[in-house]
Amino acid sequence: MMKIFFFFFFMIPLCFKKNMFWVVQMCMFMMFFFFMNFMIDIMNYCGLSYMFGYDMISFGLIMLSIWICSLMMMASEKLYKFNFYINFFMFNILVLLLLLLLTFSTMNLFMFYLFFEGSLIPTLLLIVGWGYQPERIQAGLYLLFYTLFVSLPLLMGIFFIFNEMNCLMLYFLKFFDLNFYILYFSMILAFLVKMPMYFTHLWLPKAHVEAPVSGSMILAGIMLKLGGYGLLRVLIFMQKVSLKLNFLWVIISLVGSVYISLKCLCQVDMKSLIAYSSVAHMGLVIGGVMTMNYWGYMGSYVLMIGHGLCSSGMFCLANINYERLNSRSLILSKGMMNFMPSMSLWWFLLLSSSMAAPPSMNLVGEISLINSLVGWSWLTMLMLMLITFFSAGYSLYLYSYTQHGKYNFSLYSFYVGLSREFLLLLLHWLPLNMMILKIDYFMIWF
């Protein structure tokens, strides 16, 4: 693992040289392909050095992190064009990527906590530094305080575990079963807010709407996955108490997902709609993890990776529209098919993946989550039916509203999609739909 960290660490001086924007991005892509070809032992941790290593869960999420961070650079070309604090922007992305890699690959619970909270700071800087409206300060504070409010109990919980077990290594903790109620709540809540679960989701739409495209991509692509990753790691060593109390989170998540799906149909802001749809998807993921069965674990992992690519791509599309119209309003961006017919295809492809149409990874994820939840209790079937129906509903609503209808006559100057934008969307869509060919890696290793 050290070679990867050092590679990114020594890329930092490149950020402060002139005309290095695309060089940094190409280096990230290169590192992605290096990492992709590393040997991975499906059953155990591998690539061990100091307290770092990766297993199958970390491997997928580290790859997703490097990929999304590379695409963030590609999407933020406008900053490069206007030279808007571009060196600090690159530095910020590299630091964020480094923190994410450390979070996913550390095997020590306390170090995981440290990097988990540390990744908040570059995200906050992205929102406050490169966001659009003055409300971005408030959005940043929401993000900060929602997350920090529940992270103190998590820290206390980690100290308690160390006091009891004299060990914080994730690999060894899975042989214990800690049956403490308060510990359970203190460990779980931080991840549920990060996911975010319904009731604690208010920071997410705010942060998304105020963030620049790169901020939205990293929030949707990776930040929500930190919570899911934490749950997958922590629930393993609290199984007795989880089996007693997990029904709470399943109920809140599923009912919340239905509410949020209905809320999506009321949105007039493109980014806001995509942000709320993320909350609905993550509700399914929480439900799947909390059933504590094989299908739920695997399905949540697959859906997390699928959603990371899909949601990030949709934010890119919203930004492409925003750069043309200077508005994210659905009402003002009608009839886009007249101006950018080829972009309509990408809207269709990414929105169909979002509503879990084949052959996307979202389909496999949702099928296995439905399998796990219905196996857990047949009563969840009602909620799942509503969630999948409304998911298709708001995807269609977003597509038909932006692409069809009479276009806005105040548009007097316009330019069609650039090759950079088409490449950006292709690089979101291709892995999302091609990885289904290798879905056995995601599903059969546990």
C-alpha cells in the first residue's frame, strides 16, 4: 500500500507548477490502472504494509475513489480555463484522495476514524471555496456539524473497545462479539449520518446544491460510501446486539426512502432531485446491511459502487446543462433535445442505470437487496415495491422535463457537447455497465 500513498504524496509538488492540470489527471489515471492490476486475495487482507492493507471491500472502493477523483479533474475544466485558484484546487483533490485511500485501506479502527473525519475538511473547502451561491457557507456548516455531532460518540466507542480488548485491528475484532447497547448506538450513528439515513439527511441536499461539480461528484461518489463501508466493518463484531436492534434502522430507511422518492417528484432544481435520489438509494443500502445476511452485505456493496458511478455521472450532466444555461431549474432547461440531441442519449443511459435497468450494477445490487429484505421479512415487500416504482417515476420525470417540451426562448447563444464531456460521461457509464460481466468478483467472495 505504501507505494500508492507515496506516489500520490509526491504528486503534490506538481500541483504548484504551471500548466500541470492534465498531467496530474493523467498520473491519477495511470495509478488507477496500476492499482487495478495488483494481486488481490479474495478471502484475506493483502498488500500489507505497516497497518495498511486491502481486502475485497476496500479494493473496490479504493478503485472507485481514484477513478472519481480523476473524473473530477476532467469535469472541472472551467476552473482551469479561468485559472480560478487551480493549484489549490488540485492540491485539495490530491489531499482528499490520499485521505480516502488511507480510510479504506487502514486496518486500525482508530486510524480509520481519524481519516474518516479528516476527509471532511477538503470536502468542506471544495464547497466553501468553489461553490456558487452565498448559501454555501451555511451548507458547509450543516455538513460539518451533522457529521461532527455524532462522531464524538464514535470516538468514545473506539476507546472503549480498546480498553476492553486491547486491540483495534479490524481483522482480529471480527472474532469478538461485543454485546453492549450504548456502544452499538455510538458506533453506528456516525455512519448512519454519513450515509445519510432518513431524519439525518438534511445536510446532503444543501451540500450538493451549493457544491461545485467536483464537490457533488465526490460527495455522491465516495463520501456516502464511507458510511456504508464503516457499517460493513463495524457490524461484524456486534452481531448479538445487531440482531436485536437492527429492525429500527430497516424500518426508518425503507419508510424514509418512500418519502424521499415522493419528495423527488416535487423538486424543481436538477441537482436537488439527484441529491434526494441518492438518499433513497442509500436507504436501500442501509436496509440491506442491517438485515445481517449474505445477500444484504453483497448487494449493499455492489449498489454502493454502482450508485457512486451513476450518481456522479448524473451530477456531471446537470453541470453540463448549468454551464450552458447558468441555471439548474427544470423549468428553464426544457427542450434540451433541440440543442443537444446527443446529450439526451447520455441522460437516458445514466437515468436508466439509476432506475436499475439492465445491464447496470445497480440492477444486481437492487435485486440482491430486495432478496435479502424480503427474506428478512415479507412485510418489507410493500415498501420495496413503492421505492422501485417511484425510482423509475422520478427518473422519468427528470428526463422528460429536461429533454422534451418547448425550449426557453431567452436562449440566444449556445454550444453543443464537447468531446471532453462525452468522454467524461462515457467513463462513468462504461464501468457501471461493463462490471456486470465480472460481477462474480463482487458477489461470491464473502
